[in-house]
Amino acid sequence: MKISRFIAIAALNTSSLFADKHDSNGNLWLNYAGDHPIVGSKWGVHLEGQIRRSDLGSDWQQTLFRPGVNYQLNPSTMLSMGYAHVDTYPYGDFPALHEFPEHRFWQQVSHTKKWMGLDWTHRFRLEQRWIGEMQNNGGGDWDVGNWRFENRFRYMLRTTIPLTQSKKTYLALSNEVFLNFGHNVKGNDFDQNRAFVGIGHKLNDTTRIEFGFMEQTIQRRGGKIWEHNHTGVLWLMSNHAFWSAGSHKPNSSKIPVSGIQLRSAGVGPRRCFFSAICWQLFADDGWRLRE
């Protein structure tokens, strides 16, 4: 009796799986993430922006802006919290009826640990999400008719493997699982999984780039539609320190508002109008500032 019941349940689950709809997409993500400590303090600033494109980069998928604050609890553990704004656009074989916004608050614990000679990062993130449900008001006008609230938990495991003697070039590996919870979740307690493999290179002591492939598997709301997003990802990441009011900072007269010129041996002058950002990126890497 138990065996026959088990077979019946397995057959039901199999038929349900085949009844689900599947969508395969080729996407491109261009991302910046910075965790900037404030000199002389345990506090820091998190700045993150992502441009996510569908159809191999030809159409919009999402935009994301995620600022926050960090607190370095100890050398291996960082606490963070902040806000995120996301705009999602229609894409794929089962697109949304219209682009829709989302507001989030998030809290995070990131912990690094040495194991098997490698640095491992465990990241736990909790999100409170207000997702805009769009309605057509007639005449082609769309507005948010309701803000649906959901909670989401995320766990990421990441490591890097040096590929050169200097350890400037490395292999990056990570996996992150997303789980929804709360009374508004319908049919997709499992939200998505992101598996990433890429090559990274340290440009200097505080800045690095990574490019690789991410396989993103999403179970859409209702549980019947699955997305398989094959995504090329480019990351620019920085942990350059910011200066507090009481700490030493460069002479402001050397960084005019109109911009700065950067030069290095064998390289002509380059004008940059985002002077503060450029100073942070290049000042520690042998570049000289001149007016």
C-alpha cells in the first residue's frame, strides 16, 4: 500500500513538472559594487548599481540601485543594511504585461573563512520587498495598483582560486540560493538560484574586475513558469576607503571641480569629470595628479 502511494505521488509530481512552462534566455549584466570603509572608523558605505539586459544585451531586463551602510564587526565579519530600487521590464517568452518597480530594505551578514587554503565567503541576506502590481487605467496609461509585500532570504557561498603566482588573476566561483516566505508568496517558496564561474583580475590593491557566466534559474510567482537565464556578467568592484571629516584627505586644491588630469609614464593626459571617483581609483596605483 505504501509503495503504491509513493508511486502515485511520484507520478503526480512528474506530470506536474512536465506541465510547467520553461523559458530560456540569453542575458548580459553590467555591474558595479563597492564596499568603501571610512578611514578611522568601523563604518563604511556600500554602493551598487546593475544594468541587466535581455536578448544578449539588445533589450532591457532590469535596473538595480542598492546603497547601504557597513559595519566591520571583526576582521572576518561585516554587517550591512540598506535600500534597493529595482525596475523590471517585459522580457522572455512569458513577459510581464508592463514594466514594474520594486522597493526593498535589506540586512546582511558576510563572513570570510580560510578552508583548504582558500578564502571562502558566506553571505546571508534578508530582504523586505514591496513589488508594484501594475494596472491599466485606459488610454495606454499604467500605474501601480497595489504594492505586494514579500520576504526573501538569500545565501551565497563564494571562493576564489589564484591562477598566477602574484594572485592578481584568479578563478571566481559562487552559488546563491533565494527563498521566499510570507503569506503573499504563492507557489514559489523557492525563488531562484544563481551559479557563477568567472575570471577575475586585480587592477590595484582596491579595485578588481570579473567577467564570467551565470546560470540563473527562476521559479516565477504561481510556480508554473521556470526561467533558465544564461547570463554573461561583468563586475567592477572596489573597496577604496572614503575619508571622514576628521581624517586625512588630499588637498582639495589639487582636485578642481572642473575635473582632473591623470598621467602616467608613457601615457598622455586624460581629462576626467568625475574627479573624486577617478582620484580614488587611480591615486593608489602609481598615477600622479596634476592640475
